[in-house]
Amino acid sequence: MIYDNFDGVYNLKKKVGVVSLGCPKNLVDSEIMLGILKKSKFEITASEEEANIIIVNTCGFIESAKEESINTILEMANYKSDNCELLIVIGCLAQRYKDEITKEIPEVDIVAGVSGYGEIEKIIDMAYKSDKEKSSLMFDNKCSIDYLNNTRLFTANKGYAYLKIAEGCDNHCTYCVIPSICGPYRSRKIEDIVSEAESLADAGIKEVILVAQDTTVYGRDIYGEKSLVKLIKSLSNIGGIEWIRLLYCYPEEIDPMLINEIASNRKVLKYLDLPIQHISDKILKTMGRRGTAEAVTNTLTDLRALIPGIILRTSLIVGFPGEDEKDFKILYDFVRRFEFDRLGVFTYSREEGTPAYNLKPQNRRSVKDSRKCDIMQIQREIVIRKNESRLNKVYNTLVEGVSEDGIFYYGRTHAEAPDIDGSIFFTSPGPLQIGEFVKVKILNIDEYDLIGEATNESTK
């Protein structure tokens, strides 16, 4: 705790706006900050123009995320001449570049790292009371994650919510800055996660999406063994929760116990996100990944064999230092042969402070961009072909909203995760509620999205 004399006297009539950038884990942290501030009687606003306090929750994982964060901070700094009295930068970029932000962007009043989420009201109070020069605060990235037990204020009503089950990472892949930013892996207690999920169910949430830097090793640090299956079983007993989705599952840690739970538990969606990053043994080794190409391939093959119809999503990095044409062809041929249902590609981002930063040879930007384009082109063909196979089939669909034209509803089936996959756009003869399930027959495709109509036909 950075400030022990908090009395909240400065919250009266203060309007707070939060800009959340980056991954779903960041979104959870932003919603927790909003919940804390609302409980402390701050007024929450979605308008930067009328906000007295603007908080930017940043991402600093790769170059593009850093650029977005910096551009957003500069944009929010423009409001300092209007109503904005306090500009706070928090999160990953703040943790990583606190000195640079403080020096280069004088409009920023407080820079608080990843440990600042649960202390946000105290940070604000301290900033208003202090006559000292504004500076950076709270940079212990090994702090308790009990702040996650605070009540969240949801920023969207779409029937689903991300459920953060752990913080930090112990994997130390050579390209990744997350362990240095977020600290070691720290699991939440099962009872705390279940309690939050029960609150989500009470609020009408139908789908919970489990997220962490690595969900598959959940519980090992506090229970002495991997406990993701035990957590899933506990969440499955919550009446209002209909879907449980798993993201960020490292292939090296997927075991028969987890596969069996996914296969047998009706609430666990037959969808798995597992970032393999590459499939060349040489590149996997220099990336610091624990698995081999053979082990990864065997895991993927087992998943498809033991869970018929499972949707598999992965992410790849192209242009890693030392990746030559032979390595890339191994990856390209694997993608073409295995036919992932969902796939994202990142060009390697050279990040200071990581072991890969000094690896040689580094690939040129043009080479990385070309390789990404090649992978995405073959994946586009795969997705279109797979989507065509869904024509005239009926799927249970979670309603998320109405499209801008007012003609279509949109939502997702088990095969689509929010924010990263496509959507289902469909018509309905009658009104529908956000968060309810409806059967939708697929009638057409629009590359990554599907188009259909609500129906009384049974799912297949």
C-alpha cells in the first residue's frame, strides 16, 4: 500500500474515464478499477472531453502495442487543456517505461505499474493532495493479486465475460517481456474465482472465458499441482454459466486429464486456443519453448482424435532471428497440412531486455511482412473452405447485439471466441435479448464471418 491516509475527500463530483488497451487480461484490470472507483463514489464517464481524471491502461508487449499506447497517451494529453485535471498512465507500458513516460510526456501526472490497479483510489487521492512533483509509483510486479477479488464494472453487455485466473508468467520465452513486466506466475484461489463467476452468473453472464498468461499451469504454484481441471469442475456447478471457454493453453502442458475434461464436460466448449508460435525444432529451441515439433504435433493430433469437431486456434511468430527459408517452409507446410480452424500471425518484434534481442541474424522487416502475408493467405483459403462446410447447418448462438444497420443481430457459436474470431450475423422474425441463446441456420459466408437466420430447426 502506497498511501495509508486515504479519506476519499477528492472524489466528490469527479468524473473518471478509463481507456483500456491490449489484451482481455488488461480489460479485466480496467473493469476492476472502474468497479473500485464507482464504489468510492466517483462518477464514471465514457467521454474523455468531460472527464476530470483520465486513466490509460496500457499494453507494452510488442512494438505495435507500444505505439498504440503512446499515441493514446498523447491523444488523452490533449484534454489537459479542457476538464482533465489528472492524467494517469498505468499497466504494462507504464511498468516497462516509467522513466521515459515521466520525462517525455510532461502532461502525465502519475505513472503507476501493474501493481496499481487495486490501489487506484489511493493513487488519485495522493495525486490531488500532494504538493510534490508528480512521479512514478508502485513498481513491485510481484505483488498480491487479491485486487482481482474486487467487484468489476462491466464495460459491455454481451453475455460473456473474461475470467482472469492468474497473473504473471514463469515460461521465459526468449522473445517475451511479460515475466519482467508482470512478475512470476501467481494463481488465484479456486474459491475466489468461483465466487467471481457466481457474481457473473447473477449479472446474467452466460459464457466465462478463462484467461492467464498460461492457463494450463493454473494452480501449480499454490496447490503443488496443475489444477485447471479441478477449477473447471467447480465452475461447471454454477447454474447460470452455460459456456466455459479456454484461452492461452500452452501445448506443452495439455495432458490426458485436461483433454478428457474438455471431451466429457458439456459446459466446456470444444474450442481450444493454444499458441504454438512455430513448428521448426531449431526455432522452437531458440525461442526457449519447452516442446518439440513432434510433441506439439502429437498433442494437436490427439485433440482432434479424442474430441471430434474441436475448434483449434493458434498463434504464430514469423521472422524470428535465425528463421531461414527452410524453417519458414516447415511452418508454412504445417499450416497448410494441419488446417487450423483459427490462426493469428505476428511478425517478430525485437524487444529490448529479452534474450532474443541480440540473436543473429535478424530478419529484415520486408522478409517478416512477406512471410506473414504468405501464411495469412493460405489460412484465408482454409477458413473459407471450413466456413463453406458450415452452410445449411444449425448452431446454438449467443446473441451479442444488433448490427449498425439495424437489420441483423450478431453473435457467436462455440466456434468463435470474442474479439479474435469472426461473428455470426443473422435475422430473426422476433425480438431477441442480448445474452440469450438462439438457434441459427447458416445461409452464407463473408470470408471470416457467417450470415444466417434464426430458426426452430434442431442443431446438428
